[in-house]
Amino acid sequence: MDDATRSLLNRSMAALADGERVAFDSVYRILWPVLVRFVTVLSTDRMIAEDIAQRALLRILGRASTFDRTQDALAWSMTIAVNEYRSNRRKFGNRATDPREWALPEPIDDETPEAIALRDNLRDAARAVIDLSKTNCRMVSSAKR
């Protein structure tokens, strides 16, 4: 995602948080394809990914009023998507919850170098979001003591 699109997402999410429902279209158009690609990398199944991405998007839109404008809307959204993915894995009894244990899909013979790079970038982004989420949880936990 380029900087201009990311900036638009941040502004649109802030507007949505303020109750401006017209911002929904912009948030949806930007996030939907990103969430589907992101979760597809995690789940390796496009149909499951679309279901999880849909639930994540509903949760994102339902929690828009809690969006902290000092945070990045993409990172915030991806954290919610990862949580939806984890919930889905727990629901269906998959024991591997550590993202470092998730197997990457095997490259398809006719997969382009660009597709491979995109998949690898999404995997790295997922790990960064998860690591940030864990750090924030530890900080909140220690602050409550």
C-alpha cells in the first residue's frame, strides 16, 4: 500500500470514528482487498480467508468509534484480522497458534516473482503486527500493576 492510500485510510478511519458514515466506502475499498490477501497468506485457503476477512471487516467497522487517531489504521485493522484468524483456528481445533509455526503455502509452479514477493511481504507484515500486538499487550499488562 502506498503512502497516499495509507494516509487516506487513516483519514477515512478517523472520519468513520467521528460518525461520518460516508467514510465507510473509502475504508471498505481500501481494506477489503488488503485483508483478503493478508488472511489468504495466513490460511492458504481463499474461501476461508474471505470469510475471516469479512468477519474482521465487520469487527473493524463495529469498533471504528474506538479507533485511536494516533495509531496507524492499517496496523490496527491487521491486528483485528489476526485476532479473527486466531479465533477461527481455535474454533476449528487447530493447535498451532504461534505465527512462527504457520506453514507458508508452497509456491505454485507458475507463480510470478512478484506474487512470491507479495506473499513474503504479507507474511513479514503479519509477523510485525503480531509482535507489535504482543508488545502492546505486555505494556498494558505491566501498566495495570
